[in-house]
Amino acid sequence: MSRHRITDAIRIRSDRTKDREHSSPLYLTSSFAFDDAEQMRATFADENDDYIYSRFSNPSVQEFTDRLAALEGAEDGFATASGMSAIMATFLAFLKQGDHLLCCNAIFGSTHGVITKYLPKYGIGYTYVDGSNPASWEAAVKPNTKMFFLETPTNPGLDIIDLEAAGQLCKKHNLIYNVDNCFATPIGQTPIDFGADLVVHSATKWIDGQGRVLGGAVVGKKELIKDVYLFCRSTGPALSPFNAWVLSRSLETLDVRMERHSSNALHIATALEGHPAISSLKYPFLPSHPQHAIAIRQMKNGGGIVCFELKGGLASGKSFLDKLKMLSLTANLGDTKSIASHPASTTHAKLTDAERAAVNITPGLIRISVGLEHRDDILQDILQALK
Ligand SMILES: *Cc1c(COP(=O)(O)O)cnc(C)c1O
């Protein structure tokens, strides 16, 4: 029997030293020294994989990458300074002038910004498709379509996109299948099992889980990660060794944290469903979720995010935030501390009304990132703010 992935996330060490620290040391160094000219020559000639410079690789970063790749069931990975630099690296390492990107329409706000504002500058076109309607995807594939990018569950609408259907489309049309797995984490779902070639992460969210550091990663097929590595080695979005060291320790507890985040979220979603101040509520593992059947097929838990729509739109959304006593108002998600946000007035304020409506971001939408506090305290705070 091969070792379980969550054991690998705890036990993998990539520091290749004989140090006896039980917790792997932090390699806070920008470069690595050589014994002699011959060793230095051989390393620069790629005749061995010794460390050279922390923009290319670093033992603390390598440990984080190896552990995340193990959790995702990926052959290899490369860690980056943030989730956005991971996403950008996958676009720029594989797409060139004249190529076309197929993309589900409900994606993270900054990803939308990159696709619509920056990729066209380099002659890379895109088409958005409705993630909840897989039958509509194929008509958008063009002869020059090179990659299909999607995010599931989506932020902040919590739509679930059929990973298996996307895998089949990518296989049929020979597209690079690229999934942002930030919301589910590898504990909640592993897109590679559904055919994904690349999985990108914002490690800033659930992976860190304590709101301390920014980080990102790309994992996937070895031959593709090689291109991501070569792109990043030249362009420099390297993850800081300190952040990697923090994130690597975070992976040791990701499984137990996500179990509690998810059970707290399910409890809160169940308790709030049908509340008179709420017109609709979404949680992937509630039978009322429009894509519940897909969610339970491809996810191992429902994750830590609950969304609901307040009666009364924009004004009630803002007043709900103002009445909260414990939940934090902050841009992050995936923290030990529960967080409330109102996308229409903040993260998605730059979109037009029509663009927001297309991705189910209604004026009264509230997103709760359910933390690790006692579930009764989280629920009480939400209930008193709904009064
Ligand atoms: C936050 C986030 C990102 C961007 O990650 P950063 O680490 O902030 O750069 C990308 N995708 C999703 C789904 C996110 O929530």
C-alpha cells in the first residue's frame, strides 16, 4: 500500500541535509555556496539538482511544493509569490500571440482583470462560457484554443463546475486543462483525478489558513511544470523561503483544519437556510444547492464558504456587515477567524451590473468564510446581525 497523501504532507522533507531538527529548518538565504569551481560548473550545467539561487529553487520552497504536489496527486510543482503570479505563470508560459483561452465566466476578480485587460495586449484572445452549462462549452472552442481555465467552487457565487465534463472537453480538443483549486483545497477535491493538467493555488487562503502570508503554486504534469519553472526562473515571481516555510507547516494541519471548517460551515448553512431575512442560501453540500449532485460527486466536503442573499439588496448587505460584532470585515478568506464580505460593494465593485449578474453576484450577496471558532459563537453573531 502506498503512503496516504496527508501523511506525505506531514512527512516529506526536501532539505537534503543531515540536520537533526525535527521541524525542518528555514533556509532564509538568497543563494547557495559551492565547494569548488567544478561543482559550480556542473550545477550550472544542470548535471545535478543542487541549489543555486532562491529565484530558481530553495529547500524551504521545495518542501512546500513537494508536499502540495503530493496532496494534489501531481507529478511536480512550482511555488510562486502569490496566487495571481501562479495563475499568470500558467497563462504566459503556455499562451502566445494568436492563441485563445477558454474560461468559465465566474472567476476571481483579479483573474478576470488579467484575462480581459492584460492578455489581449499580448494578442491572446478569450471567450467566457457559462460554467453551469457544460453543453455550451464546446461551441466556444476555436481552432486556436489552447487552454481551458476554470475555478470551482466559484468565488463568491459558490457555483460548482463539472470537473469531469471539463476533462472530457479538454481531452477531445487537446486543451491544457487548468483549474484554480483555491476554494476546495486538495483536501476537498483533486482536479487531477478528473483529468486536469495544471492546478493553481492561492496558498494565501485556506492553505496558510491563519491569514499570515501570501503564496501561490502551480502543480501538475512534469513536462508542463518544467515550462512553468523555466518561465518563473527567468521572470522572478519566486515564493519567499520564509513564506514557504510557514506554508509548509500549514500543510501539516490542512486536513484537520478543513474538516472543522467544513463541518462548521455545514452547521451554519443548515441553521440559516430559510431565515426570514435571507432570500436564498448556497452551500455545496446542502441538497438545495443547484449543482449539489455534481458537488457530492467531485468533492469530499462542502468547504468553508457559505453564501446567502439578503432581502433588501445593497443597503441591507452593508448594514449586515455593520451589525456584526465578532466576524471580521476583511478582504481575505480561509482564516481561523470567520470573515464576512459583501462582494458587490468591494471585491466585485469594478464589474458592471450586467457582469455581476452573469456570475450570480447579486446586490445583497454575503459571503461568509467560516472559521474555527466555536460554531455556536459564529452562528449567534450572524443571527444577531440579521435581526
Ligand atoms: C485569492 C484568490 C486568488 C489570488 O490569490 P493571491 O494569493 O491573493 O494572489 C486566486 N484565485 C482565487 C479563487 C482566490 O480566492
